[in-house]
Amino acid sequence: MRRHRRAKIVATVGPASNTPEMLKRLFLAGVDTFRLNFSHGTHEDHAKVHAAIRALEAEMGRPIGILQDLQGPKIRVGTIRDGKITVAAGESIRFVLSGADGDKTAIPLPHPEIFAAVMPGHNLLIDDGRVRVAVTGLGDDYIDAKVVIGGTISNRKGVNLPDTVLELSPLTAKDRVDLAFGLELGVDWVAMSFVQKPADLLEARGLIGDRAGLMSKIEKPAALDRIDDIIRLSDSVMVARGDLGVEIPHEEVPGRQKELVRACRLAVKPVIVATQMLDSMVNAPTPTRAEASDVATAIYDGADAVMLSAESASGAFPVEAVEMMDRIIRSTEQHKLYRSIIDASDPGEEQTAPHAVAAAAADLAEVIHASTIVAYTSSGTTAARIARRRPAVPILAITPHAAVSRRLSLLWGAHSVLSADIHTYEEMVERALGFAKEEGFAKPNDQMVVVAGIPFAKAGTTNNLRVVQVEG
């Protein structure tokens, strides 16, 4: 079952999509990886969905990725008298570390890490930035602030601190329990929320090991300051434009998106663009023109995948949203300007032999009009190095590992198949020909480019390239 597009689709599972029947419809519509959002739902709920996806995978005979998205630390105001208060621009208010039923002079903010790190001049954004205040003074257990943008502050509303780096582990106690559960289930990716600095990834890496890929969600300005190190320590990245768009000016989000996609492509790490991509389709059967353009922009940027959130989790039109995203991707990739835009954004070559071999394979395949590039890949790295070039020729990734095959369902351009290890050149050619014909990537008299590492079955040794003719 072959997708006739290069970029992948990630869809969030929720009440609108958590039945086996709906999961199958979404997969057939184009979903490559399913996201389980651990901010919502019980372990029992997620276990049922995981089992249904694995059963669907067996039925379809195609690998399906599963992404566990951890909630991360949520910063919220406490309980307010009468449930809410209204503040006006220019007004002075005070936040306090402890207390219940607060008012304007004592709004509970039960997070000691904020009081330890915040400084005068820093901004606090409440309820996704609908209310903005600037810190004017502080003590051990209070923060004085002036209202910049007025509005209503109600119970338990979220607080963003774009100017403050908090000494806060991105793994909460709940996250650790959820992570252990997800790893036991056998998820393919684990996404960490609110990563601020490279060290935030070390604890998660220690807990995960190589049992799943580690994905960093970029939604804090502090993460942008250390982005190269964060990408280096991650297996993939999500451009989480929701919280990021609250904490940095709206007009900066598109440029940051392009920077992040390019940086991940340079580092050979898959990157997802996420949040509100087809948001109006939560309640309507078609998107706005601006939303269609937003998805297309991510594809022109060279993103590995685009993601649906509420559209597929709780919306009224989950299948239609996936079908629309699939159509937008295919239309964009077939547009006459797509190839020139993608080529213009090529990040250049890394000066290593494996990268040079992968780049040569992509270039050679285009020059000889090969039908496909076959990549033998033990860890997924060989396929990722080829995908980094965003070749016009499809990539058929052959791997002996089911976990790698599933993770490749997030990688641009990769169609993965499972196969036992190979040991000889003859086996390499024979199996490449067999899978290429079986999966619809080659027909008689076609040429293919085959890339592998010698010795076979050893990860990270992309060093062998050959052209294979399909017999007539």
C-alpha cells in the first residue's frame, strides 16, 4: 500500500477517532503516524487505541507509527474568589505563592520555581496571552505586576513566561508514570513538552534508552536560543506552534518554522509542523484558504510531516481533515515550483563519507531517471541521509527491525518494508529487485540505485552504492 506523496501525516487520536473502525478509515485516508495525547485520557483508553493500531498494522501489512505525547509541566493560576476577576490595562496586581480564593491583591500562583527565577520586566501571559502583565517588583512569596493587556483571569488558567527560564524538569511525576506505561506498550516516539535547554533531554534519554525515539517539542523561546544542541540530542523535533505562538510574537512564528525545518534537515532529524493546521475543520467540512496555504507552506519548507490535533481528535470531520491534508500535500508536491523551492533550501553537505554516499545516490538516481532509491538501513540512518536531500525519486527503505520500520513512517519520502538481514551482494540485489517490483516501485527495464553499508547489518556504515537494472 503505497502513498503517492513524500511528506507524512500525523493524526491525534481522541473521542472522535478512537474506535478500530475510525482508526482504519483514518489510515486509509492517509495517516502514517498516530499521536496519543497523554494530557487527556486514561491509561486504559490509550492501551485500547495502541492495541487497535497494532491490529490494524497487522491487517494492512504496513508499519504504522505511534507517538506518545507527554503532558509536561503545566503552570496555572490557583483558585480565585468568585471564579474570576477582571483586570484593566494600567492596573497593579499581585501574585502570591500560596493562598486560596485570591483577588487582585493576592492571585494564587502556586509555583515556587517562578518566584525563584522571574525578574522585573519579565512578562506573564495568562490564558494563552489574552491577559498580559509585566513584573514590577517581587519578594520571596509575592510578585507585583502591571497589567499591559486587560481581560478576565479565571480559575486554573494557564500561564506562559516567555522571558523566564525556569528550573523546572520537563518530566513531571505524571509524565514519568505515563512514560513507563508508554514504553511498556511499545510506542515508537516519545514527545517531550516544554523543552527549554539541552539538559532537559538527558533524563528522558536515560529512561527511554533506545526503546523509542525521543522527540523535542519546541514551544519555548529559551529552546530557540539553544536549538542546535537540542536538535543534536533529539531523534526528531515538533514545531509546536500553539504555545510557541503565545510566547513569541505571531509575526515571528513563520520565520522560526522555516529555521527549525532547515536546522532539522541539516541535522538529519525528522521534523513535524503542528498546531491549528486545518483548525476550522474541527467544525466545518472544509478548511479556510489560509489553512490550506499553511499546510502547503510547511510542505514547501521541506517538513517531514504535518500534524492534525483537535481536527482528528475531537472534531466533527476527522476523516475529511486527513483526506484534505493528503490532497494538499500531493497537490503541493506536484506543483511546478515545488522542486525548485525544495532544491533552493538544500542545507548543503556534511563533510562525511556516509553523507557523501547518500547525496551521491540521490543525485545519481535523478540523473539516470531511476525509478527508486533502495536503502538498506539497520537503524534508519541511511534512509534519513538520503531523505535529507529531498530527492525527486522515491525511497524504498528495507530494514530488519519492526521498530525502525515504524519510526520511518515519520520520515520524508520513505516507504519502509521489513526483511531479514542480508549477507552478500547477490542477496542485496535480489531482495532489492523483489521488493521494488512487489511494492510497485519498479517495472521491467527500469534502473534503481541501491545504497547499503558494508559490512551488512551494521548501523551507521552507509558506504556502498550501485545501479541495478530491472530485467525486461
